[in-house]
Amino acid sequence: MVKFFVIITASIVLSIVAGIYGIFHDIVTYNISSEYYTHFKFIEFGLMDAYGQPHINILQLLVITGWVATWWMGLIAGVVFGLFALGYASTRIMITSIMRAAAIMIIVSVAFALLGYLAGLVSNKFQIINPADFCNLSSTVKYVDYFNIAAFIHNFSYIGGIAGIILGCADIIKRKHTHKKRLIINNLSE
């Protein structure tokens, strides 16, 4: 029963962490391309009026979009990491394992966001992919290159979140097998 409480707690905590990550992520990418938000994200989230004006100030909009776009990744990560860590005999080791997996997920997500930035630069230079075209916004966006970089960062961040969950689970499995081997060796040596 305690372990299921750990899973619920991990899911809540990781949802909050993911939401905060999303808020900072959106603040950073807004500074790269405000048009990514004013021509796409704020509209996607229904936060602009019929005249294309925001309902509230920009920082509040970024908090809303950042939170709503990412909190659920933390929820998924908490549940998945918790289920993978259920096999530990000790609750303390289970919690440590989940925390380590969460750290891996965050690091991988940030790394992928940085790769997204680089991919956006390369894509702009060689005109490989134009995300503004996919949204039918190329004619209305003034700074298309910056819009594309912000779009690449966002898309790569989601890929990074998924990759981070997979790598976090792999770490839990690896540590679980290492922990079981140590227990077996300790029991044999007694």
C-alpha cells in the first residue's frame, strides 16, 4: 500500500516539476519567437480574442500554455517510473530510483530542446523544413526563421520527454538487476 502512495506522490510531484519546466520553456522560447505564440500557441489554446488580442498579459499566457502543455508528461512519467520501480523490496530504494529516473528525464528533455534549437538553425540555413508552412502561417509571420526555431525546440522537447521516460525506465531496470545481484551475493557470502 505504501508503494502505491509513492507512485501517486511521484506522479503529483513530477506533474508539478513538468509544469514548471513548461513555464520556463515557454518563457525562453517566447523570447526567441513571440510570433510562435501570438500566431500559433495562444490561438491553439484559445487565449486570444476574435481580434487577435490576448485576454490577459503575456506572462500569464505563457504560464498557462507552459503548464497545460507539459504537466501531463510528469503525470505519465510518475506513473510509469513508479510501476517500473515497484519490484524494489525497499520503499527508500524505490523513491531514490524514481528520483534518479526523473532527473534523467529532465536532463534528456533539456538536451533535446538544445538539439531542437540547433536543428532549427540548420533547417533555416538549408531550408529543409518550415514549420510555419505546416501551420499555413508563412505569409502572416514576419520573422519566419525565429518561428521555426521555436517550433523545433517545442517538438524536440516532447521527443526528449519521451526519450527521457524510456531512459529513466532503463535506468530503473538496470539498477533493479544490480540491486538483486548484490542481495544474492550478500546472502551467499553469509
